[in-house]
Amino acid sequence: MQMVQADGFRGLSLVVDLALDRLMAPAAILVALAIGGILGYELIALFGPAAGSPYQL
């Protein structure tokens, strides 16, 4: 009985690992895009054409 349970847990572990492998790459891409968007928005607000510059004429 213990061997059946151990094999079942091993199989469940494989299924969970495969599911995480399929989810982690898209999740990492979405997180990177969100961080890039936030940084881009802040940089545009900081250095964009509407930003005041002491050297503008």
C-alpha cells in the first residue's frame, strides 16, 4: 500500500512540475512586461516633452 501511495505522490509531483513549467514562463513574461511598462511610464513622465528643464528656452 505504501508503494502505491509513493508512486501516486511521485506522479502527482510530476504533474505539478509540468504544470508549473507551463505557467512560469508566461507569468515571468507578464511580470517583466508590467515592470517594463511601469518603468517606461515613469521615464516618460520624468524625461518626456512635458518635463520642465532649466535649460529650455
